[in-house]
Amino acid sequence: MTVKKWTLTDVATGLQVDKLTISSQDLGGRLPGLEIRKTTLQGGLRDGVDVVRVDNGRMAFAVLPTRGMGLWKAWLDGQEIGWQSPVRGPVHPQFVPWMEPSGLGWLEGFDELLVRCGLESNGAPEFDPQGRLRYPLHGRIANRPAQRVEVEVDDESGELAVTGVVEESRFLFRSLRMTSRISTRLGEHHLRIRDEVENLSGSPTEVQLLYHINFGLPLLDAGSRFLAPLKKMMPRDARAAEGVATWDVYAAEEAGFAEQVYFLELVADAQGWSPALLRNAAGTRGVTVHANTNQLPCFTLWKNTAAAADGYVTGLEPGTNFPNPRTYEGRQGRVVQLAPGGAAVFQLGLEFHPSADQVQKAEQAIAALQAGVTPDVCPQPLAPWCVA
Amino acid sequence: MTVKKWTLTDVATGLQVDKLTISSQDLGGRLPGLEIRKTTLQGGLRDGVDVVRVDNGRMAFAVLPTRGMGLWKAWLDGQEIGWQSPVRGPVHPQFVPWMEPSGLGWLEGFDELLVRCGLESNGAPEFDPQGRLRYPLHGRIANRPAQRVEVEVDDESGELAVTGVVEESRFLFRSLRMTSRISTRLGEHHLRIRDEVENLSGSPTEVQLLYHINFGLPLLDAGSRFLAPLKKMMPRDARAAEGVATWDVYAAEEAGFAEQVYFLELVADAQGWSPALLRNAAGTRGVTVHANTNQLPCFTLWKNTAAAADGYVTGLEPGTNFPNPRTYEGRQGRVVQLAPGGAAVFQLGLEFHPSADQVQKAEQAIAALQAGVTPDVCPQPLAPWCVA
Amino acid sequence: MTVKKWTLTDVATGLQVDKLTISSQDLGGRLPGLEIRKTTLQGGLRDGVDVVRVDNGRMAFAVLPTRGMGLWKAWLDGQEIGWQSPVRGPVHPQFVPWMEPSGLGWLEGFDELLVRCGLESNGAPEFDPQGRLRYPLHGRIANRPAQRVEVEVDDESGELAVTGVVEESRFLFRSLRMTSRISTRLGEHHLRIRDEVENLSGSPTEVQLLYHINFGLPLLDAGSRFLAPLKKMMPRDARAAEGVATWDVYAAEEAGFAEQVYFLELVADAQGWSPALLRNAAGTRGVTVHANTNQLPCFTLWKNTAAAADGYVTGLEPGTNFPNPRTYEGRQGRVVQLAPGGAAVFQLGLEFHPSADQVQKAEQAIAALQAGVTPDVCPQPLAPWCVA
């Protein structure tokens, strides 16, 4: 046997492990440097949040089963990667009023390196004609706890994985199950996510999913750049249009900076994979978000270079859609149709670049895909990408 | 002493027992087969839900103090009775957005064999003229945890009972206390519920209560029948009127089936008791809901023969009212008036029929009450029963 | 070293102490009579609420870190001081729908002797033109758990203190931190509160804070009086205007009594301190609320002499503002401006009077401040104090 498994949560059998540490010792000395640690946070706004921290010896990341299998933080060579959200989470869903009438309650829990937005909807809140909330900002999946969590270690390949099952169900409305697998290998600076979303209902349904992947210092700084093989780019609104000339570079922190959002279509390789790079000003560190554009055809870039205290941050966001109101996106067909019992798979990876050399290689990969493709850079928001 | 008591929860004295098992051994060998087990579920959407499972040797049922003393499931001769809700609960109230603006958040926790709807209101959500939620679907009592829970065993009569005290209070608005006692006797296939609702306020108030009692497989199947001694029947709306000719028989599961609801008045015996039977197609199994019509004069039959995956289910629902919007029901007087310090008692029973013989007896009991009464079967919804 | 500290909660380091008792023994026999006890309540609506009870040998009080460092109850010479709320709390925030569409959900958790209302807003709920909730009744701070809690004992001065850090943050909206210190000295019948509210954001912000300090029996009875050095008094609305002639005396409990609210400006000493006294009819017991009017210039008196069952209670409420809707108060400038990184301190004290003699002294202190100041008693509500 090469794959060893530990179940941390399983509501079906009543299993819940509050604390567990797995190390090389548990594998007879194999995979030295490995450590997987499950804890349950206590106190304050994080009371009851489960954390599974996976350390492959080089890179570590913390998964939050209680918050829909989001990634709280990552660490490369001991340095924290993520951002400093003013909500200072992680925040347990019980303290996030995600369905409050304005639809913006989700922002009280927004703290993660990677947070999924979906599954019924994501994007700006939408209201019915009487002003009643219909779709809250970014949906509910980030505030649903996993019903099942499992850790596995393959002591031959060195693969470490956390798998969680999160459900988004409302009787008479929908019955969705997301099985999320987050994995890495010993010594890598790369992590992979594979999410399968199943429609458990006897009727067809529609799904949206967007990965809100957020970086602040040290990857984001004044002069940082965003690079991706570009087919098309469009500012979301007038505010974003103001910054079109510098849409792919980042300014220093600025108190009161109003966010700018750009919608992108990327060039992909034959398998549909497309890399999007964020690198620091010096070009010595960076991260590539690899997303499969067959599954996640829309890419959103969110620039929020506000004061550090308010969350100096940028979001690289591959999605099934742009984060416009749900009905608008549905009209443009930017939703995933799932037949009864049907499923869709979404894949992406985060690759951290710890050196100038590796940043350069990442830039070259992007340049190779860009070669021969002239990007269509739109200066103004236009339908059907934007609610113009 | 013949009655032995165990307190499981008592907020007044700070008592909370997380785990307890009571068996015949604890009674000096009396009542063999008895088992009462208290657990607290952990993980996922059920994290923190208390369950008290009472097994009388023949039949068992699971009470959920955390969800307003609802009944999660029952088991007869080891076979589960209930239904397969797509919400896959039980769901802790912290994950049920029961006051979200649409008023339908209750559906995210709807999973039980028996769930109480009330106490301020039940039925369809109602909004003020500006579209603001005033009464959420089915009220809040199912999402309130018991402040006190007690188990008692009478080793002479063989009676086993769980009693819970659940409060529904809002300063300046209402102060209600429900003391719910759920009991059975050793070896029976019958359970009884006695709920007393007190108005603790110094001012008069009004109360509604409906027992949403839900069955799927194995009691519900294609060809199952509903039988009750009928005074009057009326379809709730146009959708229900479509099915009037077959209102008391059940079809096979059908994806996308839109629910049909029928409002009934039943014939009762001299004490006010009236039986309502659901039996399977073969007539080999069934359940009678016994309700006291002096306390619960309105009976609602809910047919939701949707796909199994979406909850193939029917609800037999004795209530103080029909589940129309609160204001409409109030205007028809279908509410219970409680003076300051006043109380009302609601009684019902669930009797499971494990054989054709017993199903037949249940049918005969209904026929005896029906004898000489010609039911008034209305083909269309009409005021004042329906919001026509 | 004379000051000894115990950390009870610290999310930054993952520390959470569920149970702790500190007594004179822990101080080598010093400060006899002292007892500080930390517990976490279990079961029902209070499940998970942390309580820190501080007993100085004469007076005790219970702090609720889970409810924004509110004071649940106090005890003087063993007699409970507070009021009997029909919500029978303390209620864990997970059961308080404080953002439900009507904006009144806060009332489901309202149970304390002292509850803070703020920090973004307090007062009556306010809605946008479409009827969507913008500011819920009394804000959210009372339903936020402390991120850090610490107890300290000075074995020289005999000072005992509980300090808690509570945050009110929403990404893109605000980032506030309240550090609340509640202290007393061995043998005193006096407690002091010092709250510092910091604006952690890089942008300026506005804050409101009102201390809703509530008393029922034994301090409030038929014939109880309110006394304070008065500059100006105004009834909030027509209902309060009905009672202007007797605004400072209390009637016996009366079922269905509709609350009356009076807005006051008080005379203060050179340091800004002003006392407000509630004493019982016999003049044998009382409490003075000392507030610093430089920080808390507005004083609200809430009379709710309803039936005991519904909460026979009065509120003495020093605040930065009157509890009118947020926008109205903002227009009158009754908010605290905080620069980026800025902070404001709010100080008050509760002094209990256990004898006629001490009540008289408290009355004399008020009379001395009143001397030479003729109060402006307005018989009707008028702008800009009231939404006239």
C-alpha cells in the first residue's frame, strides 16, 4: 500500500477529529519534512473553524473545511503568502451575515488567500423588483462547512492531499455537492485544486464558480505587474476605464483607493491551460495561477491597492463567468448547465516562484502563448461582457 | 419510586450532558430492550446538534432538542422511517438563514420526520407593503434550541419520555414557552406528543402551530393512499385543483413535480381525536397520525412526489390553521388566543402499522368515523380556506 | 511585581481557556474575598457564551466577552442587580438575527445590565428608499465576540480588571477595534469602564456608542426616581410628551405600557463628569451612572414600566448621540469622527448605593451640580434633538 488515508470529518458516520498531526514518523520515516496538522480554532470570530495545514517541507498551505474548503494562507520557505484583511479571520460562518438585506454581508468573512464564489451564483448582489435580496455577493459556498474531510498521503509519489465535500442545498431549490481536492507533492512550490460539482437533483440546474485568489505583500508591491497571455481585456466600468493605461501594473498603497476590475479572456494551450502571473516590482518573486479555460473561461483581475490597513490586495480570479449580477451572466450564457446527476470538474493550480530565475521562466511561458496573438484591449466597458 | 429522571440540559443550573446512555441495566434489569441515548453531533452542518434517541425495543425515534424538539427519524423493527431530504441534515440553526429576505431560508434546514411550524406564525412567508419580510416560512420554533431537556422512565408502566422546553421570545414582541413531551411505552409502535404552549407575557398574544409530519419511502410509494374521515376537502390553489381527482393517491416519483396541497377538515370522535392514515400501495405498512381536532382543527396534506433525489415525500399536517400567510389566517380566526399567563395544549400521536392486518384495522377505524358523513369535496380553492 | 495577568482568550496565539478560577490563594493569600471565575455556558440559547465573573468581596459583576464585553448582571452583597428580560439570556450571537429585514432582531438577545450600542451606529433601524435595512437597531457590537480577553489583579491597589478586545470590521466598509477595560477594587461597590475605540482603517470614519444600562427590581420600583443635574430635557416623541409631568418618577408595573423616552443634557463638573441617579421609592438603594460628558454628551432615559413578565425596566443611557436613526444623528453632528489610526476613549462608572445614607449623598452631589442652573424642560419633541 502506498496511499494512506485519514478521515477527519464524516457526518455520515459521526466522525470528527479535533486534533491530529501526521508526520514522517507516521509513514515509517518516509517523506521527511512532511507535516499535516488538523486543529480547531477557538475563541473570538474564529471559534469552531477547522484548519488543515499541509506542509510539504518547502511550501505549506492551510485549508479551511469550515469555510467551504477555502485556502486561508500559504507559506513558501516559511514566508507567509496571502494578504492582511481587515476582518482578521478566519471568521466562522455563524458570524457572517451573508444573507443580510444589502447582500454584502459576505465581506465580513472575506479573509482568505483563495475563496470560492458560488455555487448558485457569484458576483455583485442582485435584488428583485421590490428590492429584496435574490443573490448575495459571491454566493454561499464559502460559508458552508464540509460534511466530510479526508487527508491522504502517497508515500511513493510524495503526493499529499486534502479532500472535502461541501454541500449547497435548499429544499425545492437546489442540491449541489462539491468535492474539492487540494494537493501538492513533497518539496514542490505548487499546489493543485480539483473541484467536482455534482447536481444531486432530479432536475437540471445551473452553477457558477469563481476562484477569488488574493495576494498582498510580499507578492504585491508598488510596481508589481500582472502578466497573462491575452486575447481580450475590458475594464468593468468607468472607474476601471480610468486606469486602462496601467491596468497591468500596480501602484503603491493609497488610502481610499477605489477598486478597479478588469475582465479578461486568455490564450490557452491545447489542453486549455492558461497561466496568469503576478510578480513583484523587483521580479524576484511571483505566483502563477494556472487555470483550465475549458472549465473556467472568464478571468477577472481585481486591483485594490488601498491602504495596507484596509487590505492592499489584488485578486486573480478564474471563473465560469464574470462577477456581474447573476441574471445578467445567465442571459449571456456564462453559467454551467448540469443535467440531473451531472457533474462538472474545475481545475487550477497555484505555482509560487521564489526567485528571479523562476519568475523569468513564468514570463517566458506566457510570452510563448502570446506569440502571434494580438490582444484586443478595449478602453471602455461594453456589453455583453459588462453591464454597460 | 417507579419514575426515574435524567436531566440532559438545564441552562438555569448550567447543566449540559453531552453523552449519556440509559439501558435496562440502569433500571436493575427492568424494561429489557430499552435504550435511551443522548449524543451531540459533530462536524459539518450538524455540528452541535443534540440528539436524544429513544428505543423502546420495537420502535425508536430521535428527538432533536437543538431544532425545537423536532423528530428527526423513527425506526420500526430496525427500518428507518422518515424521508430523504436533499438538505441531508440535521442542520444546526446557525446554518439556517431563516430570516433572510425571501423568507424561504427555513428550507435549508428542512429534513425531519416531524417539524413544528410556529409559534408566532407558520405558512407561506408574508411581507410588508415595502417588501420587507414580516413572517418567514413556517416560523422560528424549529430553529430554537431547548433550554431544558429531561428524560424519564417509568419502570412500572414502561413509559419512556423526553421533555424539552423551547422558548420563542423577542423583547417587546412576545414571550412564549413550549414544553414538549414525547413519549412511548416499551414494545409499542406508537409515540405520543403533548406540547403545552404558554404565554409568559403580561399581555395577550396569538399563537399558531402546525406539525409538518413527513414520510417518504418505505411508507410512501407509487400507489400509496391517504385515508382520513373526511368532512371537507379543498385544493389550496390551481395547481392542487389539477390533481383533485387523485388527491388521495400518490404517483411514482417524477422529476420536477410541483407540490400539491389540500386543506381538510376531519371527522373526530367524541374526544376530538381523528386519525389520518398513510399506507403503502400494497397495504402492508402504514402510519396513522392521530391529532386532537379540538386543538388542531385544520389538516393539510402536502404531496411532493418529486424525484427521490429531491425528496419524494408527503406531509400529513395537523395544525391550528392552514399554512396560508399569517395575516390571512388571523383574519379567519385560525389562531390560538392566549391570555396573559395562559396556555394551550396540543396533542397528537404517530402510530406505525407494520402489517397488512394492522393497516386494515386503521382503515376500519377511519371508515367507522366516516360512516354517515358525506364529505364535501370542493374541486376549486375558495375563501375563507384559501387565498383564492 | 504587583500586577498579575491571566489571558483567557487570544485568537492570535490560539489560546482559549474554558474554565479558570482565581482566588486569594493564587495571590499568596492577598486580597481575601476576591474571586474571578471564567466559565463557558452550555446548552440552549446560551451555548458557547463566555462569562467572566469578578467578585471583589462586596460586589460582583459578570462580563460577557461573547456579547461584546457587555455586563450581564451585577450583585451587591449577594443581591442580584439587573433586570428580568423575557429573552432569558444570555443569548449567543448565533441565535440573534440582528440583520433580519425589520432591523429589530437585536431584541432577541437583549438581556443585559449593560449593553453597548454601536459602533457604526445605534438607535432606531434605518432603511434605504427601497425599504432595505441599512442600520439595524443598536448596531452589531453586542453580538461580536472578543478576540482577546485578559484578567489582571493588582495585589497592592486591590484593583481587579477584565480587558477585552472586540472588533467590528467589514472589508471595504470599516475596521474598528474596541478595547474595553472593566475594573473595580477590593471591597468597593463601584465599577469603572474604559473603552477605547480605534479606527484601524487608512481612511477616516465615524463612530457612535451608547451604553444601554438597564435596571429592574430591586432598584426600580413604583415611586422610584431618576435624578441628574439637568441642563435640558426633551421628550422623544408624542408618547413621551404624554408623560412629561412625571418624567423622572416611575409608576408600578403595567401590562402593555408603551415605552417613554427622554433626551437629556446634563451639567458636568470641570472634568466633564456627570452623575445620574436611579433610586428606589424608599430611598434606601440606588445606583449612580457616572459618565464623562466630554465623550458621551447625550443622555437618554428609557422608561419601560411594563409587566414584570415583559421586563419592568428603565435604561440610563449615556451616549455619543441620541438613539435616533443614524443618518439623522449624523446630520446633527452627533457622531465621533476618527482619523485614520485615530482613537476615542469613553469612560463611565456604575456606583451602587446600598443604604439611605449613601443615596442621600448621591442626591447631594447632584444638587451641588444643579445649583445655579435652571433646567430647560421642553414639553414637546423638537428638532434637532428629535425627529420631530
